[in-house]
Amino acid sequence: MQYIHRYSSPLGGILMAADDVGLTGLWFEGQKYYAYRLDPAHEEKQLPIFQQAQRWLDQYFSGREPESLPPLHPVGSPFQLAVWAILQQIPYGQTTTYGEIARALAKQRGAAHMSAQAVGGAVGHNPISILIPCHRVVGTNGSLTGYAGGIERKRQLLMLEKADLRRCFAPSKGAAL
């Protein structure tokens, strides 16, 4: 059984979902893949996990690096889970590229090459926004591409973390908007 709770952030409403293990979802209202994999039989309920997540988000949106994550329980394919684990290693206030993640994943798996596009698909389907920091992934050329919550939110999240955005830009056209 999944449970939901709503959180009001400075960047818009957020829907959180959890099961008995941990957070299973955190989505901005209206984002791409909103409530993806949310059990249709979910129930709205205040749980300790949601209180932990709210404290984490309150710290985060105040401009401070939160101390510890609440328990997470993302559900996905083994490939997606591997990509999401790498996302969790990106330090607060820093960025990486889809290509760097692909190279790290190839090295982990003993493969000669891994597709950055496949990595991008997994990053885009991250069910736990912000806490699994997919917003910290940029294109090789510095493009703030591919954030399900929207490019402007991605920029605002990175600015909140005081990330160096001097080489970054918002794309003006393309499928990744």
C-alpha cells in the first residue's frame, strides 16, 4: 500500500508518496511523469516518513544542505536503480553530465560503453525528485536539459545550491525542453 502527502514548496506544490519501506515518489505538480508508478489504491495519510521528508525539504529550501535523507524506496528496473544510485553520489551544489554517468555505469558493469541517451531516460524517470538529485545532471555542452520538473525549476534548484552555472544555459529549442 502506498500513502501520499502534499508539501508546499517555494517552487510549487509537491506530491510525496511512500510505502512501508520509504519514500517511493516526490513530484512537482504538473511535471512530466507526475505520480508515475503511484498505486491507484493509495491513501492520503500523515506518516513519520513524510515528517522526515518535510524537515529535509524545509532545510533544503532554506538554502542549507540537509544532513541526512529519509529512507528512500524508488521502484524501477535494475538499470534505472543503478543510475539513480549514481545520482545520489553527486555532491550538493555540483553538477555532472549524462556522459559522465554513462562512463561511471559502464565502469561499474565492466562494459566498454554505455549510452548517455539511455542514462538520460533513466534520469528523466527518477521518481524521487530533489532527494535523488537528477536536477544536478546537465548536458556535456552545459545545457540545462531534461528535467521533468521543467528547465526553470532545474535552474532555480541549482541556484539554491549555489552551483556554478557560468557554463550552463537553458536550451531554446529541442525535444529536451
